[in-house]
Amino acid sequence: ARFTAVNGERFTVVVSDFQEVRHYKLTVHSKWRKKDGRLVAVGFYIANAPGSWKQFVRQELPAQEGEFSEEDIWDQYVGGRV
């Protein structure tokens, strides 16, 4: 699928597991980073998620020591601010 989004635009998405057993409806905001006018990173900030999604993520992802802000996590995967 192809779509055009404005940075920060709000979407509702449904995420399913590989077995198509569990489905999670999330409200997300688009987020991207540009450098020299070129797109270098694209992602979504999850603004609203059901408790079952949060439980699934905690169960599936390894525990992190300490607390991280959204920017810290974003930077961990796509690099520092540009």
C-alpha cells in the first residue's frame, strides 16, 4: 500500500500476530526524520494502545534496565538527532 502522510498525522492501525490469532487496534502518529532534505527514518509513535498490546510487548521484548523516553528509544534504533 502506498500513502502520503504528514509528520505527526494520526492513524488507526490493526496489528496481528503471525498466526492471525491476536489483533491489536492502535492509535499512532507518524514520525520521521530528514537530513539534508532526504528522508532517513520513518516510524510511528503509539499514542493509544489496549492493555493487551502492552502486555504482549512486555512479554515478547527483552526487559530493558532503567526508564527510557520515547526519544531515547527512537534514537537507539535510528540514531541521534540530525
